[in-house]
Amino acid sequence: MYRQLTILLFLLYAAPLQAQNIFSALHLNENRAYKYGKPIQIITANTFYNSSGKQVDKSIKYFDNSGMLTTEERYDKEGQLNAKLTYKNDTVRGLILESKIERWASFGYLKDSTVYSYNEQGVLTRITNVDVSGNIIQMADLVNNENGHPVELRLFDRKGTSYGKETAEYFYDKNRAITSVYSNDGRLLTSGTIKIDFKVQDTTGGRNATYNEKGDALTYVSQNPNGSETLYEVEYEYDSKGNWIDEKIYKVTIKPNGQKKRKLDRHFVKEIIYRND
């Protein structure tokens, strides 16, 4: 049973291409790489700091004339290409139809795809992962509410056996949803809060977060596995279009005397190349 629960949580929250969970389904066709202008290319360098030093991840994203992402290349710290994602899009409706990922790792080359199925209204109803031969790896079926937002996601393996499910309850006045993951026998495994619409400028602050006038988080609280909480503070630099190009995330600790100490946890840098039209 423990192994099944571990697999369920991994599939719901850590799949390498498009995780099959309600958060990713809700925001699948929502562009969060930029807010303004029409980019041709976005080059990013993401630096993560930890006890053993720092890790730098680099990527290059390419966009079509409609502003939809078509290709993403990811590079390791030596500058070697280790993953490439390509997307097949419906640019008229703004929907991702299929995404493919190629990975080059020490154990060899891997390639698989994710197919997204929609109803006539363009609402996502199924996510299917397939291998290079077209065989189903896993599949998620979604039930949506009247707003077209997923309220239940049920996950199945290649044989059609259910892993469990995730549900969502929406609070539109707060721009938040509460998600819960359940095992096959109905036991609650975990729950959390997600943002419904990232385009909404949540300047009044939300649960455990505050935002600037652009709708970007300035502070937020993260829940740790042991039940403790960690406070983060964020600083931004913006380009002339209004997109952030430098983001520093600090982990904040409060000393017994009330003094606040900040430590740089992550540093994200973007170079955005825009179209002239």
C-alpha cells in the first residue's frame, strides 16, 4: 500500500513533462512565461542555492507568431542539451494538443508524449501519456464544473487500473481553490491551496501571500512536510515591456530577538527577445 501511495503522489506532483494533477490541468493553456509583448525567444538561467552549493539550470524557449510556446531546450551546468520539449498547438483556440519530450541522461535516451483531449467547448477532459511506440503509459480523466475548471482528476495506469484521485473546491471570490489527493480506498493523503487565475492582479494579498501592483508575489509562506512553515520574500527587476527579467527569492528566518535574516534561495534571470511587429 505504501508503494502505491508513493507512486500516486509522484505521478500527481512530479511527472517530468506535464504533471497529471489539477493545478497543471487548470493552467495548461495559460501562458506564464511572459505577460506583455510578443517574444520570439526567452533565455533563462535559474540558480538554486542549497547546503552543497548551487545548481544552475538553463533553458531557451521559442514562440510562434500567436505567442504560444513551440519548443523548449534545457541545458545542464556544462551547457549540454539534456531535454527538449516540442508542442503541437491549436493556435486558433489557444490550446496545446500534444507535447513531446526528449531526454538525454546517463542511462540513455528517452522519448515520450502527452496528448490532451478537449470537448467541443475547448475544456480539457483527458490527459494521456504515451511512449515512443504510442503505447499508453498513464492516463487522467477529468470532471469539470460549469466554468470549465477541473473538480476531479482520476489517474489510471497503462492497464486502466486506478491509482486514486484528486479533487478541487473553488472559491472564486478569493481566486483560490483547495485541492485534495485521495487513495483508492478514499483516504485523504494531502491537501493544499492553489491560485485559480494568475492573470488576476491579486494586489490585496491572498492566503499566506502579498503581491505588488503587477500581480507578482512579494511574500509567501510555504508549508513543509513536517508541518512547519517557511517565509519567503521576493524582489524583481522589470524590462520596458513590464515583464520581469530578474527575480530573487529569499528564505526568511526570524531570530528569537525578532531580528529578520534573509538568505538567497533562488535567482532567476531572463533575456527576452521580442518581435518587432
